[in-house]
Amino acid sequence: MPAHKERALNPLTETTVDVVRVAVAKPLHQLFDYAVPPGMAPPVAGARVVVPFGRQRLTAICIEQDPEDAHARLKPLVSVLDASPAVPEELRSLAVWLSDYYQHPLGEVLATIMPAEARRGREMKIVRPEQWAATGATCDLARAPRQRALLEAIGAAGGSLSASALLDAGFSRALIRSVAGKGLITRTETAAEFAVGIDEEPPGLNEEQADVLSDLLDRTDGFAPSLLEGITGSGKTEIYLQLIDQVRKAGRQVLVLVPEIALTPQTVGRFERRFGAGGGVASLHSNLGDQERLQTWLKCFSGEVSVLIGTRSAVFAPFANLGLIVVDEEHDGSFKQQDGLRYSARDVAVKRAQTLNIPLLLGSATPSLESLKNAAAGRYAHLRLRQRAGGARPPSFHLLDIRGQTLEDGLSQDLIRKVGQHLKRGGQALVFLNRRGYAPTYLCPRCSWQAACGRCEMRMTLHLSPRALICHHCGQQRPLPTACPDCGHAELVAVGAGTQRTEAGLAKRFPEFPLYRIDRDTTRSQRRLEAQFEAIQAGDPAILVGTQMLAKGHHFPKVTIVAVVNADGGFLSADYRAPERTAQLITQVAGRAGRAEHPGEVWIQTYQPDSVLLRSLIDEGYEGFARRELAIRRSSGLPPFRPMALVRAESRDADNARAFLLSVRDRLENPLEVLGPAPAPIARVANRLRFQLMVMADTRRELHRGIRPIRDLAAPNTVRWSLDIDPYDTF
Ligand code: ADP
Ligand code: ZN
Ligand code: ZN
């Protein structure tokens, strides 16, 4: 560093800062140094700054003042945006951990953590309702009756009133300004304060629930992770509410993470009813506007939010005094981000609770094998609820052997009869199949032509409303051919069933009952979805047909029969996690049935009635299934017993993608187990060829040390690649 360089003087502390080290949101594992120009107040760590970067100007985050090994010739900062940290200390160290764990550049991690508005450099300030208060000054208003009336209105309201209340009362903006101009009233800002306590009397807990709650309350000091495994309807949410009540009373905040699909107005409403409208309950989800997101984020940090309910990214909200994290349905796949920073919000929640030294509660009817393994190893307390709260009985499970049977729109005659019986008895029927559209295959019975997506290596799904062939992988649509493009045969056939076909078949069979189809094609609008759910809640006999959207969040108390149209695909898939996901899905769908006084029946159609995994699910429930599946994972050396990373690469040219993965493989250090490069299970999507490299190790330390050398690898322009630590699916 030059000896007599001009030094920037911090006007507040009178100390000097020459250089700051910042993180920019670029795919580079590197931080950058900038000079603080003379006269500029230097940024504190965590503040946003604007820096010149190549020919661009970027918003960056200050990581460090005066790093020891700073370079001598540096470009100056353009400006400093914050006087205090925009990203608080706790989140900065979390970001460093994330960057290291997921091998993702720190600047991009910080950009992922921050709300979009903050990233764009907008002012990070809580906008509060405009409020006017009497100053106590007096003056003669005898000739200004409107001004006097305004002052009296404020006096009558206890000395201050919101601008909107004044406008509503007929006072004009101009009038407010002129009274303020006389110094009689002034604009004030008061932070909203939430009321601790409850608004709604909670139900008395049953014995099981009381035991679980008292266990949890015994361990509210320090990092105490618990896994609450309780069947759907066993009263887990009630336990969250009562535990949260205690944490709030101790003056601390709570973060509740829920799956994407479960964050509905009903969920938030349940918390608001319990803690009251002024109870500081807020939510963060993808439908919020950017400014709303920023405001909620800031209010978590200021302490004005007492309970934050949010989806995946809410795990990055800053808090003044966080006292508990709850992750509901912790097994859910939506907690894993599938692009960019491929984090698991559940795992980040564990890390954060550990760092903050606070309790963590993971709840699920079907816990992930990761969490079950941690519980078995004694790392998590394993708490259980085996009965349904309020006395409802769990459903009974049955397999329906459909070998050699002709299915009608996906359904066997036995199943159709059963559905009919339940409807006539006044129940509702839930028909679950994990495939939308009309039919997954459209073919020519004369030659062997099949409708296939030209860009992916996949069959196209036949849709009837609107009529089209649609590729579920790249979204491409084509009109239906009127004849076979290969041989001209005029009668093409739809094979197999999706939700549209099953819906049509059931509508023909049971025209007297209302039918609701719930899948991604029918539920593009949240409002329409809510309206459908309300009609179903009304409880008249009806049929529900749908995909996994039916498996989460909502309860259907009047459903007495659940039909699982096809369970086999999941147990036969090439993805080693597919059986776990399928068992969770079936159990979750089944859990929607017979919630109240009506016991339910679950019927599962299968071509594999002797499948060991399916049998164990039926005979021993999810717990038995999980025990078997864990044993398989252990003996095959798969997660959660050994950590895994997946390197994916795709290119228009197979050789490019494969060659890149070969160079990745060369860089990996021993002792890693490396499989591949192999074509991904769906080897071509949107004309790009996809390959992957599966990497495993015996310990996490070995995995991380071994893959570190690849993070700075530059791929040729023709190849897109990504590194996924703890992948949720292997394609
Ligand atoms: P879960 O979260 O496990 O699905 P919930 O907490 O939603 O279970 O409880 C299921 C239903 O039972 C809800 O309607 C809830 O209000 C009710 N409930 C929960 N605990 C009790 C209890 N101790 N007594 C009576 N009803 C209860
Ligand atoms: Zn043909
Ligand atoms: Zn396609």
C-alpha cells in the first residue's frame, strides 16, 4: 500500500478505512477489493455498496473493512447505500456457511438471501402508516373553523390520528398541511407492537399431546432438535400453536416453515385466530409483491413480527430475537430449491437453530429418511403422536390386485363399485393419480407410431381440454393429428389414464354427483382452488379427482374412500428416492380421509400385490416401510448413510457434455465414489442432452474436500452445468 495515500475519514468514529472487500452476485468464487474515496463515509460490513465491475455498475455487499492482503491499485467505490448493515451479521455468517456447504459463490448466496428490492438497491426502510399528532402548541383558530375541527378530532382520538382516518373524516390534504405549517400537529412514526397472548381458547390436549408438549417445553433452552412424527390429524399443529404461545410469552419470535402448497389463507388464518389480529402473525410466500416481501423481511428484523409463516425462502428472514423454528411437513420436496443455490430449507433451518442455540421442531406424518436416521442416532428427540386428536379413527388400507383386469379410464370394476357404495352412503370419494392430462400415450394401433416430443426423449401427453399433445417436460404443444403421420391410419388410440380421463369416466358413471378435478391444469388461480375446496368442505357427496395437490395442506373431513389409481410407477422408478416419495404421497393422501367421525378406507390398485415395500406400507404403515427402506439404503451405501452430490451437465452436443463431466471426474479427489458420466434418466429435454455424475463419500468432510477442486471449473460456452449437494431427485 502506498505510504502517503489519502485516507478516507469516517466522520462518526474518526477511524480511517482505505479499502473494503465486497461480494458481487457473479458466478465467481472470489471477493473484490475497492478503494474508499476520500470524503466518503466507509461502508460497514453488511452494507450495500455500488461498485464499478467491468463495464457495469453492480450492487454488492461489503464483507470486510481493510482486509490485510488488499491490493494496492484499486478502483473506487461509486457509493454506499446503507449506514447500517442491510444483511445482519447472523445472516452473513449463514451465507458464508451456505457458500461453503453448497459450493456456491458468496455473492450469489447473498443475492439469494436478500429480498429482490434489497438486491436492486432500493431503500430498506419500513413504511409505516402516516400518523399525525398534536404538538401541544396553540394559536388562535377563531377564524379557521376547519382547522380547529381537525385539531379537535385529533384531540378526541387521544392526541394522534392516521392520515387515512383524517381523510375519511373529510379533512383535506391541504388542510392537514396548513395545520402542520402552523406547528400545531406533526408527523409521527410508531412501530406496531404486537399483543402477546391468545385470542381464542385452545382445546384441552389429549394425553399424548400433553406429553409431547411437556417434553418440548422441557427443552426450550439452547439447541434442541425434535422430530415430531404424528399421523395426519393427530394434532401436531395444535402442539405448534401451544408451544409458540409459550415462546411468544417469553418475548421471542418464531419462524414456521411450511410446504409451498400448504401456505394457504386457512393456514395463516388458524394462526391469526389463535394469536389475534394484532398478534404479529405475518407470512412470506411467492405470491407477495416485492415491496411487501421487503416490508415483512424488515419487520421480522425490527421485531414487529412475532410469528412468521413462510415457504422455503423464509428460512433466510432476519430476526431480532428468534426463539424457535418449526418446520412442518419436513419431508416435503418443496423445501429443496432446484436451481441456483440448491439449498434445503429444512437443513438450513437445522443449521440456523444450531448457530442461534434455539430449539427446532421438525413435524411430519411421514418423516424423511434423513430425519428418521438422525432421530435413531440420538441427534433428534423422537416424539410421536399415534392417535387422531378429537377421536377420529385412522383409515384402513387395502390392496386391489388388477392383474389381468380391464381398466375403464384407469379404474377397475371393483374400485368403481366401491366408490359408488360410498357415494350412495353420503360420503365423498377421493381418486388420486399422479398424472395430469387425458392419457400419457397416444399411438397408432396399425404401425408402431407414438406421439413423441421431437425435442425431448419423451412421449407426449394427450390433453382434451384444450385439445393438444403436450410435452410435460418442455411444455411444447402440438395439435392432434387426425391420422397416423406414418401410415395414414385414421383411428389413433389413447392408452393409459390421466386425471382428465378418469374424471370423464367417473362423470359418465356417476352423473348425479358433483365432480371436482384438482391438478395443475385446473388450479392456475389460487382463488378458484379455494372456491373448489370450499364447495368440497360443504360436505355433500362428491368425487374429487386429482394429483398430489390433493395430498397436502387441505383436509377433507367428509371423504370416506381414497382410491390410489396407480402406485406401481413410484416403486419401480430408477430414482433411488422414488419409493420414499411414493410411500409419503400415498400415506399423505390416505391421511385426508375420514378425519371426523367417519372412518375411511384406502384402496390401492396395483399390478405388484407382492411388492415387499408396498406390502410393508399396507401392513406396518409408514413406520414399517421406513424401517425397511432405511435398511436398503444402508446396505446399498446410499444417503442418508453416505452423503451424495450430483454434477449435472447438458448441451446440444452429447460429446461436449460428456467431455466436460470427464474433466470434472479427473479433478475429483480420492477417496470418492464416482458413478458416470451417465445419461440422465430423462436424457434429452428441449433438445439438450443431459448427463450426470453421481459422487458419494463415506463422510461429509471427505465429500466436501473431494469436490472442492471442481467449483472453479469453467465449462465451455456450449455446456450448462450445476453442482447439487444432497440432491432431492436424481434427474
Ligand atoms: P395435524 O397438524 O397433526 O394434522 P391438527 O393440529 O390440525 O393435526 O389437528 C387435527 C384436528 O383436530 C384439527 O381440527 C384440530 O383443531 C383438532 N384438534 C387438535 N387437537 C385437539 C384436541 N386436543 N382436542 C380436540 N380437537 C383437537
Ligand atoms: Zn400408423
Ligand atoms: Zn419436450
